[in-house]
Amino acid sequence: MTTAQLNTLINKIKGEKKATLVTIHGWILKLRSAAHTLSGDTRATRLIRAIEDPLTRLYNRRLSDPIETVVLLPDLRLPSQPKRVNEPGAMKGKVASTKRAKISGLGMVVPKNLTAADLATMNFDTFKLPGPVGEFLGDLHFNKTALVLHGDPSSGKTFFLMRVVQALMKGGLRGKLYLLETGFTRRIREWSRFLGLDHSVEVADDGGLKEIQQDAARKDIQYIMVDSWQSLGVPSKEYEQLRKTYPDTIFGFIFQAREGGQIYGGARPLFDCSMRVHLKNDDNGRIGTMEKSRHGTEGYKLDVADMKLTKPE
């Protein structure tokens, strides 16, 4: 969503005196999408919060009502507009905040008593990351999106995970990379330099499930990538719980395999995830295959080294 489209949406909402709950729900989803797209624009973020917060409170108070219920809208007051940096009269030396903000409150709430007719009119805002990795991952959205990487030893899982982080960074997202298995090493440093990872990527070589949960709840974190799940020392059922508790955080985990190919902790994450990539090291190089995808890329193959993408015929 562009700034002009956001202004049009806000003017439309402010021009209404009443609306159905399902209409309000649609507005909230559009505002949430705009918050992710325009969160580098502090003015846009303030406008979104000023409109979305009272709508969210109203919607949550009426969750038990039928979705076609018409309700009076609250008085939506827009915040005053501060002077922008680099405009005449603005303070010198200050830089506009570039923190990406996740909107708290609803999550991806679906109204109660939703019908198939309502579902047919719902809009789902997706985005695609840049480059071959973006093509490989497909059309993403902030709703329980989760990646599982598994495969042979020395097949390039950690480097591939860092490739995903690079694509997320280039897509304008902020997040955190947990290097629990490898830690900080010279090789990791060189990979980070090669990929051009910057200050928008937080890194840690220690932490557990509690720390990941705390990071997922942060408004300035949009994705969390972890190498590896086994280093957390928790049951695999916690993987799905993370997706459900923090649906607007994109997760990615490496799952190490036992001898014979089975992953540690059980196979459930292989089916709960929205993307499953198998890494294999053979004569053709280190190749990632999209074994499962809810984002339209099942069967895609990506060379970890030269980023050559191959689509199924």
C-alpha cells in the first residue's frame, strides 16, 4: 500500500459514521498491512495507530455479536503532524526513525460466525522478497508464516538460512538471527560480510525459547531465524505454539536430522510449517528443494552458492 492509498483509506474510514463488524475487520487488516509496508515512514505509522487502535478496541468489545451487526464508529482523531527532518525549520542532526513496527492487539483475528460468502470477499495482502530467494519463497504474508530447513550434514543449511535473512533485510524487514549451533566464528563473520548483513539484523549466539518468545513479542522484530531448533532443548510441539502465539512474526528454523533422515524431536514441524526446504549436497552442488509450500513455490530448486533458481516444468 502506498502513502496515497493509505490517505484514501483513512479518509474513507473517517467519513463513515457507522459500519458492520466485518467491514471494521477488513479495515483493520488493511491498516495492519500498511503498517508493515510503510513503517519506515514515522508519520504514516502514527496515522495508522491513531485509526487502528480505537477500531481494534471497538471490534474486540463486540466479538460475540454477529459480523453483520452495524455499530457506531468512535471519534477518530488524527495526531498533529510534526515537522519532518530536512524540511525548512526542522531540527538538524536528527534522523527519522526506521524501526519497523508490528501492530499489537488483534493479531490476524477472524470474526466469529464468518460465512463462506464473507470469506469470498476478504482481501489477503501478500509481499514478495527481492532476488532469487524471494522467488523461491513465493508470496509471503504476516500470518503464521514459518520456514523449516532440514537436510544432509554439510549441505549448506546455515548459509542458506543467512541467505534468507539477507532477502528479508533487502525487503526492508528487521529481525534477529540466532546462531545457537555455530556461535560466532570467523566463517560466520565472513559470510555476514559477503551477504552485506547490516544493523537491521540482530544476532545472538545464546538464548532459549523464552528469549525467542520475548523477541517475537517486540514491535520492532518481524522475523526470527534460528540455527538450530535442537539447541533450544524443547519439544517440537512448541514450534506450532510459536506460530499460533506470534502469528505476525515470520519464523525460520533449522532442524537437524538423525542418521536415516528423521529429524530430532519428531516430524510434526515438517507438516506444521508453511514452507519446508530440503538441502542436499551432491555433484550438482548444494541444492535447496522446496518440498512443501503454501506460498506457490512447491518443487522449486535453488542453488545455495550461485543462486540459480529452477522451477518445475
